[in-house]
Amino acid sequence: MALLTVDEYIATIRRRKSMEIWFRGEKFEDPTTYPALAASFNAMCKVYELARHPEFSKLLTVYSPLVDERVNLYTAPLYSHEDAMQKTRMARALAEVLGCCSHRCTGSEAVSGLFPLTYDVDKDLGTNYHERQVEWIKKIQREDLACTATMTDPKGHRKLKPGQQPDPDMYLRIIDKNDNGVVVTGAKVNQTGAIFAHEIVIVPTSAFREDEKQYVIAGAIPSDTEGLKYTLGRTPQDLRLGDDPEEMLDAGKKYADHQAAIFFENVLIHGNASLCVKSGNIPAECWSISPPFTASPQEDAKPVVSRCCLEPPSWRLK
Ligand SMILES: Cc1cc2nc3c(=O)[nH]c(=O)nc-3n(C[C@H](O)[C@H](O)[C@H](O)COP(=O)(O)OP(=O)(O)OC[C@H]3O[C@@H](n4cnc5c(N)ncnc54)[C@H](O)[C@@H]3O)c2cc1C
């Protein structure tokens, strides 16, 4: 089974290239030993542990036709109503154990949201985004990689469109295209679990108009990609204890999550090596069905994603 042990997961995170991570104005090197992140790292490790636990494994894993073995459900597109229900049950079970975000959920929603979208776009436009996404999904399944979804742009002045912002970095945007892929600059905020993820999955923050194509970008890059800078946000589990006796918020919580702002400075998203859906030939309306951030299917709900693979031709949510 393509499931990392906790020790293997920790080793993969420690093997990453040095990342630029800041907290309260100071840079730190190793997030796996950083006190403010201890409870968050514990939670991530627990999620890996439970996927191999005899009592949890069936719920937390699923057979993947892409790699012909059981994989972590967080790395799998949703093929059926049953898959969606299993995912919700998994979320409930993990919430019972952790009492916080499981860290791997947001990336998983981006994976399953983009899966039918890239399929449909390819059918309409003759592109090969789906094929590339499938290759990338096989990699994250075989290597059991944790993904985080970077959706939320800072957005700046909410009444102004992206191109009208006084600060152009309020929306992640494409600033260059070359033979290797696209180069992006800007930021994403409130990124849960980003510092302990292997892969950063970029999805647009909202629907964009035809003249806003430079903001329409979906792709996946390793979290230690050159040009990424992380700023860890504050949580009740961080270093407030000791700062201020009035703020005795640390009750010894074992599990917690973290949010980080990610700054992108001329970051290359490889067009061939990883999933990369470029702007320029994606109809703007496609992005109005950008991935749901959370899924709470009801017992009688109809499948809303990934039917494309079972029932071609193209299925589209309008
Ligand atoms: C704990 C936590 C974890 C998170 N984790 C992630 C994550 O892992 N990845 C990720 O991508 N994001 C994450 N987020 C971000 C979250 O997705 C966003 O906060 C959410 O999508 C809302 O976006 P926003 O904060 O920019 O709010 P806004 O878009 O500013 O919206 C705030 C409110 O103002 C309203 N509003 C906005 N603009 C206008 C306008 N022009 N006119 C009228 N009303 C308006 C909105 O309808 C809303 O009610 C996280 C957030 C939290 C709190």
C-alpha cells in the first residue's frame, strides 16, 4: 500500500529544501521542531498514523484505479456518491480524534474539484490538462503526498477588481510564460497546513472575466519551490503563553492546525512536470465552478464531482 508511516512522513518533510518561513518578524529554519507548530505537526503525523491503523484504514483509504492499489482518500478524486460520503465520514472521524483541521483536506478538495474540470476543459478545447493532472495525481498517490489548497487571495480593496487594485500583488497573477511553464507573483492567505504539506495546489479565488486571464491559474508545485515565502499566522496554541500573563491560552492542547500567508515571488510553475492549467485558453465560465472548499454531501445527494470519468462524454455543473 502506498501509505507513508509517520517516520517516513517526517523524513520526507525534513528532506525538503530550506524554506523561508517567518513568525512574528523572525525567520526560523526547521518547522518540525518549532514550538509554535508542535501541535500542528502532531496533528499531521496523527493523520498519517491513522491511515495505517487497522481500525481506521478502511475509512481513510480507497482503491485507486489510477495506480491499482489502495491510497489515502485525501489523494483521490471522487468517483461516486459513496466516495463523497466516505470522505465526509472520514472528516467526522478525524475531527473526533483531532478536534482541529486534518491539514490534508483542502488539497484534497482542490484535487477532486479540478479533476472533472480539467476533463471538461480538454474535451472543449483539445488541451491535455486532465492527462497532466492524472499523472500528477498518480505521483501524489504513490508517494502519499500531503497537499494544501491555496485558493484565497488577499483581495485588497473588496470593491475593486483585481486589475484596479493599487497593489497588484493582491491577486496571484501570471507575469510571464516561457517554454517551461508560467511565472506567477502575488500571495495567498490563510493557508491551512501549508508548512507541512508536500505540494501546494493553486486554484483561483473566484470567477474572473475575459480580460482578467492573468489571474486564472491552477497548478501544483512542491512546497519548497524557489520563490515561496511563508508567514505563519497566530493561533491560540502559539507562543502567546509567556508573552502576556493575561493571555494564558495554552491549555496543553495536543493537536492544532496552522494558517500561513504564502508570498509568491516570480515562482515558476512547470508546465510539463506538474499540473499546470494556464490562462489564455480557459473559458472564464469554467472557473465559476471552481472547487468547493468543503463538501458536506447529504445521504440523498446526487454525485457532484468526477462523474466525468465514469460517464463520458463531458459532464458539466452549471
Ligand atoms: C481557519 C481558516 C482556515 C482557512 N484555510 C484556508 C486554506 O487552507 N486555503 C485557502 O485558500 N483559504 C483558507 N481560508 C480562507 C477562507 O477560504 C476565506 O477566508 C474565505 O474564502 C473568505 O474570503 P475572505 O477572507 O477574503 O473574505 P471576503 O471575500 O472579504 O468576504 C468577507 C465578507 O464580505 C463579503 N464581501 C466581500 N466583498 C464584498 C463586496 N464587494 N460587496 C459586498 N460584500 C462583500 C463576503 O460575502 C463575506 O461575507 C481559511 C480561513 C480560515 C478562517
